[in-house]
Amino acid sequence: MKVVAKTRNEQGSGASRRLRRTGFVPGIVYGGKGAATPVAIEHNPLYHALRVEAFHSSILDMDIDGTKERVLLRDVQWHAYKPQVLHIDFQRVAADEKITVKVPLHFVNQEISPAVKLSAGIIGHVVNDVEVSCLPGDLPSFIEVDLANLEAGKPVHLRDIVFPAGVAPVVPAGDNPVIVTVTVPGAAEEEPAAAPAAAAAPAAPAAKK
């Protein structure tokens, strides 16, 4: 995906407000071997690009005054109530340096899983993205989570997911968070019902003396 930008010389809150009134968004490109570069990007094309999922988790081709850069979206500031981008940050990437990025999860085949077809389970997505570490060339735009074999009572954990070659999840050592849960309607109510029945069993008659 491509982003067209131009360098901006004026900085500060007043200059940023004036820039926004002309239909541009102030931003900055930092990292790599170059100095941080203040940029201006046309608002409307940027606004529509930000509505595309892949724009947030892909290496982007940025044209700054005709100079090509490879960048990664790092931060976006939105207006409190208007559909307006106020500021945006990009990070330069190098082909031989690993990056850490949040990548969306795409869940597939849950409707044909035993959890749904046999148990009428309700699938819950506990998280919808995961942070990964990889080289820029290995960065996937999303990670697919196949739920075709999902069964009731067997949640999916992070380490159950098959990650692409060269891509590793970023989690503390020993952590294995739940990604997908299955709730079977009525199951929670049926299990405790047995306990009161046992408690209500009649006591054995006392032995006659």
C-alpha cells in the first residue's frame, strides 16, 4: 500500500491547525538511519486508507517529495467526535531488522466445528489481534485461526495457533492466553443442579434400641 507525503517546515500547534484547515494531516516519520521527518499527508485519502485493516499491519510504501521509504503505521490521533485524523506517526523499517507489530486474527470454519454443529456452542473471540515479531519481509497482513476442529470445553490458546514461518508471538515466558472460548447454552445451569439433589436425599432411619 502506498502513502504520498510532503515534508513540512512549520511546526507547532498553530502550524498544525493551519495545515488541517487546508485538508492535510500533520505527521512524522522516524526511526532507521534517517532523522525524524515532519510530513503532511492529504486527509481524505489517508482517512479512507485507515479504514482498511491491512493498512494497520502492513509495510507501507511512502513517497516523501519523490523519495521512497518503507514504513509502518505506529500511531493515529483522531478528533474526539469528528471523523478527522489529527496526527499520524510512521516508523521506517529496514529489511534486516525485526519489527514488533499487532496483527489481526481471522477466524474461519467456526460454523462447521463440532462445538457449533454438535453442541450448539457459542464461540467467543477473547482477542482479535496478537503482537508478533518478525522481519519486515515476513510480516503477514493477518493470521488465520482455523476453528474447524473446535470442540466444546476445549478453548483455543495462543500456542495452539500455527504462525507463519519467521513469525513469533510476543508474550511473556510461560504465558499462554486464551484466544477462543466455547459456551454451551444451558450447560452451566445443568451441572450445579445435581448438588442440591444429593443434599436433599433422605437421611437413613435411626436404629431402634
